[in-house]
Amino acid sequence: MLVLGIETSCDETGIALFDGERGILAHSVYSQVEVHAAFGGVVPELASRDHVRKILPLIKQTLAEASVEFDELDAVAYTAGPGLIGALLVGSSVARSLAFSLDIPALGVHHMEGHLLSPLLDDNPPSMPFLALLVSGGHTMLVDVQALGDYRILGESLDDAAGEAFDKVAKMLGLGYPGGPAVESLARTGRSGRFRFPRPMTNRPGLDFSFSGLKTFTLNTVNEFGDVDSVRADIACAFVEAVVETFVIKCRRALNQTGLKSLVVSGGVSANLALREGLSTMARPLDVAVHYPRLEFCTDNGAMIAYAGYRRLREGVNESLGFEVRPRWALDSLAAPGKPGAL
Ligand code: KG4
Ligand code: ZN
């Protein structure tokens, strides 16, 4: 089965071709970073317009790269939510029209299920059940994944998502947008131990997260000491250490609680090498295997959407021609394929 994947939930246009036997045949991501950089964050209307400009050329380019013709496609999978409503509508209307004209199925995919399954595109994929730590710009969640569509959210952020905290701290430190990679590289030049930031919500039981207090603590430290370059690097380092240790503590707790022996970490922040190192070190003595997506599949991309669509289509999931997109969509409202309420 050859599936075209289309991702347009935020500020990346992602297109990919996934084949059930041969895997990813081609994928391209166009990032709108330059469009939004001047505003210090994503401007929804500009995002929609840029998706309109880029989506068709990018689909044609991706098919050409894989030497695939439109009539060879078996299905189209697209992000139906959660995300920016205008951006979602661009991807879904193109996907639906294309599928209609080719007389093939189209399937709306949950963006976070795409992230959750992205490590399965690896050569050495984890098998379910596993614990998933989803860390993106909009979401932070710990999920008990028993099977495709069988998701129990064990904990999530009560305020800012981890990626959002990275982006805001980047702004405080005078770094550009997007902030995650910039904070990561500045942190690497900082001294560990010069500052110690709080590890939010780790002293009480439970698996929820909160990053707004840590953000304020960082802002106060920047205001007090941040006028020297080298000190700003120390602050970035303290912030990253606090985030990493918070995730290490919560993941260890969730692994102990569930007895799961495999941990999947995905979403934009999973590209962070300090986080990868911290989680891998934590997991070793527990005999837990940790899986990450390939770096190019950590942030938004079409490959994870093509793959998630393929997994559901393979189970016989079908959708009627009408469609809706959902700016807000709870991951644990999904059902396993074939069960009542399933996509
Ligand atoms: O998954 P993603 O591409 O988009 C959403 O679904 O939100 O995640 C984007 C987020 C941004 O907040 C970005 O700053 C963060 O992931 N990010 C990182 C790194 N690379 C991207 N955060 C920390 N370290 C990184 N290396
Ligand atoms: Zn994402």
C-alpha cells in the first residue's frame, strides 16, 4: 500500500510517501521559520497562506523524487488536528480533493499519534506495549501505549508545553525563533552548577508536568544576572538541566508504575541531545530500551503522518467523504481500529 502523507498543522509543510513494503520512499519538509521569525512566533494567518503556496509544488517534488505517479497512490493521509485551524484546512482540503479525484481513500490523522508512532519508522522499531513521552511545541504527555489507538494518558502539562518553555526561554535570552535548538547550543557552552533551577512537580506524587514556574524562575534569573554573555549560557544550561531532570524523574516513576520495559520519546524536544542522554542513562539500570525518532522525524514532518495513516488503513479503517478538522483533540479519545468510536 502506497500512502501520501500531508502535514500542515502548524508552521511546517511536510509531505511524504510511505510504502508498506519499502518504507519511506521520499519526504520533504518546508519550514516557514523565515516567515514567522520577525514576529517571534507563529502567525496563524501567515502560516495558512504559506501552506497554500507550498503544498502543491512540494507534493509534486516529493512524487518526482520517488519517481511515483499520482495514479500509483493507494491512499492519502493528512493531519486533521490538533493544530491551527486554517493550516489544518489547507492540508485536509488538498488531501481530500486529491483522494476524490483519484478515487482512493483519504484518512484524517491525529498529529500526536503521528509523533507517537514516528520511532516505529526506525530500522530497529520498538514493539507495543510501551511508555511514550511526547514532548512537542504544543503538548507534553506521558502515555501508556498498549496497542494502536489504545492510549492511556498518565500525565500531561498543566500549563506550558516543554517546547513552548524552550521557545519562551530563548526569547528571554535574546535568541531567535524557534528557540529549542538555539537554547540547546547555548546551554552546551554554559557551566553546569552555576545556577540550580527548580524541578517542577517532582516532590509530589503523580505524573503531570508544569513549566510555567520554571519559566518565571528563569526570567527572574535573566533579569538579575543575564547582562553578561557567559552568564546567559550558564542560565541556558541550568534551564536545560532542570527540564531534563524533571523528565528523567517522571519517566522513571511512570516506568516503575506501569512495569513497561520500553520507552519511546518523540516530538520536537526529543531532538534535544541532553534529554536523550539523561533518559538513556536513567533507563539502563532499569533494563528499559529507549527509542527516539530519527532526528529529521522529531519535528513536524509528513512521514509520521503517512505512516500513522498506513497503520490505520491497514487495519481496514475507512472514512466517508465528509471531513472535519479539530484545533483541539484529546489523544485518549481515539479508539483502536474496529472498536466503537474508531476513526
Ligand atoms: O513537534 P514539533 O515540531 O511541533 C509541534 O507539534 O509542536 O515541536 C516543535 C518544538 C518547538 O517548541 C521547538 O523549540 C522544540 O520543539 N525543539 C526543541 C529542539 N528542537 C525543537 N527543543 C529543545 N531542543 C531541541 N533540540
Ligand atoms: Zn508536532
